Amino acid sequence: MTHTESPVSYRVEHVTRYEYSEDVSVSYGRAHLLPREAHGQTVIASALELDPGADELRSHVDYYGNTSTYYTVRRTHRSLRITASSEVEVRRSGTSRAALDELTWEAAVAGAADEVGMHEFVLPSPLVRTTASVSEFAAISFTPGRSLGAAVTELVERIHSQFRYVAGSTTVRTTLGEVMHRKQGVCQDFAQLLVGCLRSVGLPARYVSGYIETVPPPGEPKLQGVDASHAWAALGVPGLDWVHVDPTNDQFIDNRYVIAGWGRDYSDVPPLKGVIVTHGARSAMSVHVDVTRVR
């Protein structure tokens, strides 16, 4: 069973600024910052701008259907500002728990085996390699004969309640084993942990990057630049396609979420990555994100 919420339009601005201690003669980079058409989401407009301006700037659709943008800046610079601006309409059909309770998780595993597009998302990936601790953690929820809805809902709740969100506590190189040991991390870690748990029982799972609309406390204004990139997971379910679940907030996604891209794990869709040519040894990065409801 699904239900369709009223459509919502958002303006998303994601600004990344790099500051360097010495001159940079060339910057090469790739960005996954522009939202994609997918899962009840329509991209009305999107653009990537650089300051200094890019000497090369071109986009293509990658293997997973994401917008991937390559840039080169050849003029000498000590700072680089990258601004991704988008307007997106979201009209999402939310998946209810009842829909997932119509089959056991074992039946979902068997059905997914017949879905060609889901096969590779059961396999290990560069940042999601199932360990004994991950498999044991997942097995607590995936007991024999249990409904898929009950198993997934409990697993997500356990990640939410047993792991602390601590900003800056991990890096993009942190392994699932380290997350399991420390019992803390950020949304990227929790998304990859959920992906690893689902794959450990044979269920296909994707890593999804994007944004979520934040709401200030009652009576408080919405501050500018305080939103952030977000990450969650999508579970492949025969007959339901991909069901998106956010372990950081313990919920299925709704119209407050904007999808930027997806892949096997973070390494397939990092917001930015690149190489610079410089004699400097120091750099600093700052990020400001605004997700504004237009209507």
C-alpha cells in the first residue's frame, strides 16, 4: 500500500569553499551535486557555477543515472567556490509498513534474485564490506519467517537508538567495523551500516545521497546556510522497486527529502572529489547548504 503526498517544491543551494595556503595553478574535480530525476522527483532547473570560472565544465549521466559534473580551473587561485543551485518538485508516494509486511524477508531475498537491476547491490562494495559484527547485528532482526516490514523497521530503530550521531567523529575512510566498535558516526556511516546489514542477509541495498528539509524550533526563524548534505539507504523489494529508509531519523523518506544520487556506497557519489597542483601544504574547506521550500 502506498499513499501520495501533496507536491512540494524546493530550492537547494549547496556552496563549498576551499581556501589554500599557497597558489593553486590547476584544480581538477568531479561533483555529484545536482539532483537527479527519480522516485517521485522532478528537476525543474539546476546549475553548477565556479569562482574563479571553470575552463572546462561538462556533465554526463553516469552508470547509475546520476548527474556527474567534471570541471577544470587553470587560472592561479588561492580560493575556489563551487555553487550548486537547483529547483526540484517532489511528489512522492510513500511506502507504508503494511506493504513490507505482505512478504517475509526470505521471500524478498528470493524475489530480488530474479530482478536483474538488483543483483549488484547485494555484493560487497569498496566501503561496504560485511563483517562478522555487521552480520550478527543484522541477524537479531532478521529471524526466520519474520515479515520484511517488521525486520527492517526494527533494524532501523536499533541503528537509530544504539549509535550516537557525533559530527566529525568519522571520515570518508571509516570502515563499518570501526563504526560498529565506536557506536557513533554521522548519516553517511549509518546509511552504509544499514546497507551492509541488508546485504548481509541477501537483500539488495543502495547508498543514497541528497538533502532533507530542516524545520526550526517553534517560534525560531530558519537560519541560512545551516542545512547539510544527508544520506540514507534504499532497499530493493520485488514489486515495490526501491524503498528509501533513513536510519539517522528512523523513518521512511517523504516529501522533505531531495535525492541527489545513489550508488553502491559513498565512493560512487561523493559530493566533490578532485586534485590540485600547488606547493602549499594546508587547505580548509567550508560548506553551506540551504534547502528552502518554494511552495
